[in-house]
Amino acid sequence: MVQTLTEADKEVDEIVAKYQGDKSALIQVLIEVQRQKHWLSKETLKQVSQRLGVALSQIYHIATFYKAFSLTPRGRHSVTVCLGTACQVRGAPRLMDNISQTLKINAGETSPDEQFSLDTASCLGCCAIGPVMVVDGEYYGKPSRKEVEQVISAKEIES
Amino acid sequence: MPRLNSAVNLDSLRQQLLDINKGKKVVSVTNGTDGRTRHSEVVFRALTDEIRKQGLGGKLVVKSTGCHGFCEQEPTVLILPEEICYVGVKPEDVSEIVSQTLAEGEVVERLLYEDPTSGEKIVKESEIPFYKSQNRNVLGNNRFIDMGRIDDYIALGGYSALARVLSGMTPPRVIDEVKKSGLRGRGGAGFPTGMKWEFCRKAAGEPKYVIVNCDEGDPGAYMDRSLMEGNPHSVLEGLLIGAYAIGASGGYIYVRAEYPLAVENVETAIKQAEEYGLLGHNILGSGLDFQIHVHRGAGAFVCGEETALIASLEGRIGEPRQRPPFPATSGLWGKPTNINNVETWANVPLIINKGADWFRSLGTERSQGTKIFSLVGKLKNTGLVEAPMGMTLGEIVFDIGGGIPDGKKFKAVQTGGPSGGVIPESLLDTPVDYEELSELGAIMGSGGMIVMDEDTCLVDVARYFLNFLAGESCGKCVPCREGIYQMLKILNRICEGRGREGDIELLEEIGETVRDFSLCALGKTAANPVLSTIKYFRDEYEVHIKEKRCPALACKELITYYIEPEKCQACLICLRDCPAEAITGDKKIVHVIDQSKCTKCGTCLEVCPPRFGAVTKLSGVKVPEPIRQKTGVVRK
Amino acid sequence: MAEVSLIIDDIAVKANSGATILEAARAAGIDIPTLCSHEKLAPYGACRLCTVEITKGKQSQLVASCVYPVEEGLIVKTGSKPVTRGRKMLLELLWARAPGIQALREYGVKYGITAVQAGTDYGIIPGISSTRTKFEIEPTFCLLCGLCVRYCNEVKRKDAIGFVGRGTEREVVFLPELAANGCRQCEDCYPLCPTGTLPLYYTLAEAQRSA
């Protein structure tokens, strides 16, 4: 079924072209789109569906099955807490609580002012410094409640 | 880069590289993902700059390498040939290292590893207890390879196994050697690799594919990441040898989304190998054609399962399918496909070069060779350990791992990730071996070894794994999806103090169905963490259920934070730091936690000065009423 | 096509080599319970109710008969103790999601799952029923059998309905715009739904769209 698009997104088309419109590259295409646009909008999914010839329902399943994708816009700053087993054993749940309380959102959510997105990861592979919090690519090992608050405030001011 | 058109070309290149670097010192800096979390990039750049500044550039080579294994101490700097090992190196240490050690040959004592028991400073890397009993056959080469230089790999003898295979071994001969070696899948299933290759070789259908499974999803395991970051060529070479033996013309490397540096490094490696003619058309002039594609995962643990991985490569949902048919006969695009784990592939060049007998010289009767473990958790020396199969768990945890820090007591070691189980102290003399670990109700798995101490609640550990699996299950089949859901509900109740008589038996009952009726290995092994913690720590479950108490003082809903009035010195620290403003008191008035406001964040326990130690955790007992009449503080 | 001989419940059965154990059993008049299987759709292997015990040489294992291909000399037991024990547990798990539905009632009576007895009618509202189920009733009335999704995809080729999410969050949803443009005229999937609530899901989707 052909979806009429109000305005095809050039960036998306470029990415599809990079993979020669190959259906089997669907996931790789979506990964790149997510990286560039920080989320997958309804229009984007429709466009990819049409360009690759994959049913929209399939694309929705893929976009909701794989956790790399977000169907809502992400916050400006990303905060990730590792919940891998080693970090778990070293107190990650408490760290998670501290961060969640500071940001006033739960894992998987974005703050109402769209400044912060909070996510969990199941092992970032730096178990030696655990428990680990990553803020915009910067790693923090064993941060105390105070440190968490300091880092977050610094980011708020940055915005 | 000149194309290598024959094994002879490769040999001469190696000789050239060895000649160029003859007599030069090597300064190897750990700069993989773990190192970078502690600013190893800055250390590396500072070292390169300082060396240039001091005019030492001609006499030594600086290498930005992957993980050496002792991650707890990273960034580490290894100086060869002396083997001087500096640990915990910071950017401000660099000038001293250059002027003293590199220029003058003097050791900087304070940067050496200090043995915690003897207090002795150890100079040589191989003498450090962490490394002493290891056999770093596979991971050890990370030390000698700059992550961006194929030449380093070639200088070590890299691709010589491929050359040997292409110039003198038939595919069946190659498979025989791998079979003879006894190499078993290092990703967890432990299936004999040679046999797997043979099934694929014998299967009808063209083209055939070989795949590297770098979806390493077990939380706490990062061996494959370190190999892919630090020595991707060892995996490429193994893959090429396998492709030749099986008759495959296309290869895929599936790397999980969370490993960007691994993707970057393997893509660089592929490009450089192609430039040398070690990949692509007519490899080493042998007529072998082989292309490799890198494919990123998108955040799904289940895609570590062979058939789900294949589905994901085809652009579909990562849902496993039942076997038969097996991927060896019908895999990617319905063609014969062989998938192996990163570490499995990395072992292949060693087996070809040193022989099956050499490989068998280490290990037990049923489990040969070495295995890389990620030894993490409540441990003094956390990191990646490569040990021969057959070494006991106790030796790994205590001799290599250094035992439990802070004077705490060992409780259990968890192996095999979410598919595995816990092993108690009484069984620490169990040798690490596929069958031995299975018999205990655990599994070898991909090599994650999480050490737990007296502060770890094992009921909470079971809950943790089930919670992980509830989100990672693809959700297709009833036993896995609904079984895990119900088991998790019961565990949540138990950890929250609402456990009931019969819960343990119900967990065992559901677990049995999940194990026997699930479609894939994720489901089939999902009950292991629960069943294994019940097997060895049933009393802990019973205390949670009958006494509503958590002996490890870990389960949030079952513990209360309490300030002991006799110990409190009213220093105001916890009062000020409490994020919930739940503590009342004043300069000379004993501090009291208002339990209705307390969020159990643990800050008060953290900040109370150790010499007072007034904050404690209680479980299973009623919190004493605050002493209203006695508001004074007992000064010590 | 080559023919294969196997034994199902002590009965000698012959089948074509491409057949599944379920097909071979049904052709021989042996009944195996199923939920997610349909003659017009590719075998799915999700409900696991059709699980049987197979023995090859000395090895026994439990497999889903709807997707397992027949093999020469295979010994199959459709009702051994491990099979019935697990089947009972599966039914208990499903009953918690869709209590009272006809599709499960017959099996429930046969396997004696706690909530179902012959001749008794169980209301779908928890609290009214006087028996205990093993699990708290949390009705979704969707067993995620996938019959609707697969039918729309494989037979109608409209893909107006699909799965979203993963694990315990997996759900079936109608794609609002596609569904609005054709479901009312089709409704082929409605009678396939074992809980009978598919039409309700559609109505909810329509309501959401206009909201």
C-alpha cells in the first residue's frame, strides 16, 4: 500500500541509498537514522517502509523490538546506568535510584523539558570501575549521590 | 601498502618488520574501552608527545593497545623488553616515566604494582600474582599490537597460519586438525568446533557462510570486546581458515550495538587486510576469494542465539527458531552457515601453527585449551583472566583474583551469565570444565565469572537475572514469556517481604516447564539462576519468606537504616546530606531517621565518619523507637 | 518424496519425509492439542502445547511437534508424564491471561488444571469464580498465538495487524491507518482468535485513532 508522504526526508533517502535499498539492511538503515536524528518518527518509519518495500507492521515490530531505537525524541543529554551483573553486585540499583531521584524520571524516560534521557544498559564492559554511570559519553565510576547531583547540575547549566 | 601475492611475500614482509623494529623498546599502553574510562587516551597522547619532545622517538615504538587483562589497574603501561609494568598510570605520571625509565632506564617505584600481602613492589609483569598462573595464549598478544596497525600482527607471525593452510593443507586436513585439538565453542554451548565445521562442509548448498558472533550479551562478560578491540586480526585469520575449510565465500561479523570501538577497530582491520590482499580476491595468490561484512546489532540479547542472529542479519526480528534444520545445513538465507564465537575463531590460528597436540597439552580430558574469563564483582583483582581448563574456581578467585576486598567473606561465584548458576564456597575446588560446571547446575557460558560476598543477597540475584530475561526474551513462546513473568512476580514478592509458603516449590515447578518446553536456549536456561540459587541457598529463600528478613541486608523493602543513639556524635553530616531530608537532629542532639521519609538511598551509611560508625542496617526486626527523653549526645 | 516410518504412541505410522510430527500424528488419527497452529498458515511453534517426547537411540527430548520434521525410526510419545506435566503448566499460564475461554476449557478439563472442571461455568471476573488458579488472573485476553498477525501477513498480505515489543511487553496491535482502510470489509481474522476478543481490540484501535 503506497503511503503518501508530505515531504520525503533527504537524510533518510541518503541512508537507504547507501545500502542500495536492500531489504535485509533494514536494521542497519534504522540504526543510522536513529544515530543522525536521535529518534524514529512515524513519518520516518513510513518512508523507510516505502523505500525498502517492507510492511509497516514489520518495521514497527523491529523498531519496538530492538532497544537501540526510540520512537520518541530523546533528551539533549543522555544518562546511562549500567545494570550488568558486576555493577549490580557493586551497588548499581542504589546508583540508579540516586540518578532517578535527581533527574525525577525513570529509566526509559525523557524529562519533560527534553533535557535528559535516562537509560539502562546491561553491561558496558567496564566492570572494574563499577557501578558505572555514563553521561554524554563520559564515564563515572562509583559516583556518590553528591557527585551525581553535581554532574547533572553542570549539564543543566551547559544547556 | 604492497599486495602480498604469496606466502613468501608475507614471510619477507614479516622479516622486514622485525628488522625495522630490531632493538627498539616497546611502550604498550592499554587504551581499550576500560582504559578510556580512566583517561588512557590522555595518557597515550601525553606519552607520545613527551617521547617526541625528549627526542627518544627513534629508539622506541609506542603502541595504543587493547586490554591486557588487569582491568582493575588500568591504564597500565608495559615497557618491553624489560617487561616493566606500571599500573594506575595518570597523565601527570608520564613525564617521569619518559625521563626516568625510557631515557635513563630507572624504574619509577611508586608506579609499580604492590603485592597487598607482602607489600613488595613488583617490577616484571609476569611476576604479578594476577598474571602468574595465567596462560595468556590468546589474549596475551593484545600487549604487542597497536589497535590500528596490521603490521604489528604480521610481525608477531600473524596470517602465517592462513598461509600454511592455503599452501599445503586440504580443507578436510584443516578440519581434522581442529577436531583433533578438541576445541569447543567458547560462546557457551561448548559444541565441538571441528565437528560443527564438518557438518557445514558436508552440507549441500551454495554459497556457504561463516559468521563471527560478537553479540556478547551476558552482563559482566567482555572478553570478546577486548579481543575484537585489541586483536581483531586473530579473529579474521581464524575466520579465513574456517572459510577455506568449509568452502564459504562470504563472512559476517555481528557486533553488538554497545561496542563502538570494536566495530571501528574491526572495520579498520578489514580495510588493512584487504589492502594487503589478505581479504577479497585471490588471497595470497591461492585463488581463495572471501569477503567480510560487519553488521551491527541493535540492542537485543537474544540475538546472541544463532538462529536469532541469522534472522537479524536478514533484517528480521531476532526470534529464534526450532532446530532441525541446524544452521550448518540451512542458515543464512537458507544456506549452509557456520557460526562461532569470537574467542573460538581466535584460537584457530594458534591450533594451525602450533598443532592440535600443543592445544591439548593444556586443559582436561573433555575440555582442552584455555578459556578467557571476565573475573569481576566483589574481588580485589577484577579483569580478564585466561586460564587453562582444569584450573579450579578457587584458584581463579583467590590466587588470581586476590580474594574478597574489605575483609568480607566469599559467598558464591556466578558463572554463565543469565543462563548459568551460582557455585558456593564448598565447591570451589571444582575444576573449570564444561561438564564439571554443568553437573553443578551452572554452566561455563561465555566466561563471565561474578564473585559475590556476604553483602550479596542471592534471592535478589535470581530476581535480577529473571528481570533481565523478562525484557530480553523475544516473547514468542509461552513457557519462556509467561513462565519468566510468573517466576519474576514470585521473586519480587519474596524480596518485598510478601513471600508465601509454597513459593519455592512453585518456582521449581514453573522452572521445570520453562526449561523443558521453551523454544530456544534463552528460555531453556532461563530458570538456571533461580534453580541454582534455590539448590545451594534455599535457607536464604526461607528466611525471606518466613522471617521477612534479608540476611545480606540488601533487599530494599526488607531493610531499614538506623542510627544507633549511643554511637551518634551529632556531627550533622548525614543530616545535611540526606536527599530526602529524612533525618532530624542538631549539634548536640542524636540524629534520628524518619522511616516514613527514608528512600533507602544509603547516603547516611556512606557519609557517617568511620570512627563513629553510627549508621547500621536492620532487617527482620522492629526499628527501635527513638529515645525521646534522652536527647543528649554521648561524646567520645 | 521418500516415505518415513516412525512410531507414535506405540502405533506404527508412515509419513512423507517433509511432514511434521503433528501432521503425521493427525493423519494417523492421533490427537495432539494445539493453539497456534492453522492449516493455512506456516507452523509457528509458539504455544508449545503440541510438545511431544521423542526418542532417538538412547536420547530423549521434548520438542514442538508442529515444527519438528519426521525422521526414520523416531519414537514419539504424545502423552508421557513430562509432556502432560508441562502441558498442564502451560495451560495454567494461559488461563491467567484468558480465563474462561472455550479454546482452553476442553484441554483444561482434560488435564485437570486447577480452575477448570467439567460442567462448571467460570466467570471471567476474578473473585466470582470460587476456585483458585495457580496464578493471579491478569487478563489480557490475548494469548499472543499470532494467528491474526500471521493470517493477515501470509494469506491476506495486508499486514494491517502486527506484533510490537519484546518479551513480557509483547503485544498485538492494529496499524490504525491500514486497519481503517480495510479491516471492516475483511474481518477474516476475527474467527481465528481463540479468545474471541480480537474484534474488541479492533474497536479500541479505531477509537484511539479518532481520539
